[in-house]
Amino acid sequence: MLISLVIPVYNEGFRVADNLKLIVDAASHAGHDLELLAIDDGSEDNSCREIEKLAEQDSRVQLISLTRNFGKEAAIYAGLELAKGDAVVVLDADLQHPPRLIPAMIRAWEEGAYIVEAVKQERNDPSWLDRWFAKGFYWLYRILSGFDIRGHSDFKLLDRQIVDVYLALPERYRFFRGLVNWLGIESETLPFEVEERLGSTSRWSKVKLIRYATNNITTFSTIPLLIVTWLGSLTLGTGIVLALITLWQKLAGMSEAGFTTVNLLLIVLGGAVMTSLGIIGHYIGRIYQEIKARPVYVLKPTKRKKPCSSPDL
Ligand code: UDP
Ligand code: MG
């Protein structure tokens, strides 16, 4: 049996080769053939070259090089598409997904599991803001999409059959964690503690993370569009009540200079209209992206033997 390890890499620096070695070593304890696909997601540092060097030493390691930074989801997708294994394990390059769990995941798969998920026990986010953000995201995701993926991570083993089903889904924008959960296939879970990220900080900027969270929620839920309708009905309802009150005041001769009401109405209505347009705009944007049907990632041309070599080499 062949096990594929799919690892997205973006600017992981000198540490990356050691980390990948450690991952292969840990996985080899399961006693299967291995292939490790390191997907360089357009790193601007030496990650690509480090992986290339490792691939020359160890034939199990393959470098897959994307032309630019397409994002972690695209890198995972590329890896899944190119993996040949009977089972595929997806994990991070920074060892935050402990490789020592891999043999246990493989064992669960041998015993019949189609999906083995490593589930986070405790969030070790360095700041309360990150923790709060993650909690907020999972809460909103659960409320709006109806799927509870708290604690889920991208650290998963998928059987070949599941990989094929996943790849056959037609959509471009993918939220790996959410989409695997959406398949509804029963999975085995293994608890794990997220390790400290050594050396550097997360590869995600706050802006990138917020965009990621918004996209993930809207690909799984159209409720925000319904909220627009509810908001509209609510404002209309309030408007009718206010109109009746004003009319009654007018008829009873008690009408006042209603600046406050007018101002409040302007602000509330303006805000509601703008927000609603924004939400609708976001969905139209997503439809536009999907309909263009561009490939999720682009591989570097391979005619030149070394995809990483830069002009200064
Ligand atoms: N990563 C990637 N492309 C990106 C950002 C991250 O391939 O644009 C990779 C990164 O190298 C790592 C994994 O995705 O292997 C998770 O990234 P990170 O550790 O920065 O995220 P976090 O642990 O904070 O979720
Ligand atoms: Mg990490």
C-alpha cells in the first residue's frame, strides 16, 4: 500500500527540510510505501530550494512548485490531485500537526476508517485575539451553515475513494476542512494538542485570515443573503409603525420638529442598504470567480529541471 503525505509549504525557511524529514521518518513507522508531496505555494524564501535538495537525497520526497502564492487551500488541492497513494495524509509543514500521530491514523485506516481526523484539543494560539477570532469563526460557521467543525483541522487522512469523491466536486473555491465534513462520511477522530510553532509566526496575515473566514462561511451558507431580506422587512415594519405614529401626531396636532427621527432613519436605512448591497456584492463576486472556472493553481513549467533556481544562482 502506498501512503501519500501532502504538505503545503509557504515561506517555511531553513527548517522545512528537517521538518519534512521528521514527517517521513514518523510516517515510515507504519510500514507502508511512502511518497511525500511538498507543495511549494510560491514561497519567496529558500523553502523551494531546501525541498529540492531533500528530494535529490530522498526519492520519496517530491517537490511540487506553484508559480505563485495561491493559498493553502489551493496547495492542498494540488497535492490531492497529484497524490497517487491508497490513502492521503494532509498536514502542515511547521510540525504543529504532530507527525507522530501518522502511524495511528494509518492504523485506523487499515482497520476500515475512510476518514481519520486529528481533532484539536486545546487552542494554543499565542494571542487572545487569535483565539477569540477562531472561536467567533467556528460559532458563526456553525450557526450559518449548520455544520459543527469546532476543533477540526486540515490534519486528516483520506482514503483513496474519498479523495476521488472530493476531487470530483465541481467547485473551485474549497474549504478543505468544511468540505470533507460536508461529505457526511463517518470519520474516526484522534485527539491532538496543537504544538507551538517553532521559529516563526503564522503564515497568515489578519487580512488574509478575515478574507478566508468570510469566504468559508459564504461558500457554505446563503443565510447572510436571507438576513438582508429580514433586515429589509424589519426596516419596512419599523417604517410603517413610524409612519402611523407621525400621521397620528400630525392629525392630533402634536407634530414636532422630527429631526431626530429623520436623522436616525437616514443612518439606519443608509447603513442597512449599504451592508445589504455589500453582502449581495460578495456573493456576486463569488459567483463570478466560480463561473470564470480558472484552474485552482498553476504549476511551474517543468522543462527546466530545477524549478526553484533563481537568477542569482
Ligand atoms: N501555507 C501555504 N500557503 C499560504 C499560507 C500557509 O501553503 O498561503 C502553509 C504553511 O506553510 C503551513 C500551513 O499552510 O504548512 C499552515 O500555515 P500556518 O502554520 O501559517 O497556519 P496556522 O498554523 O496559523 O493555521
Ligand atoms: Mg501552523
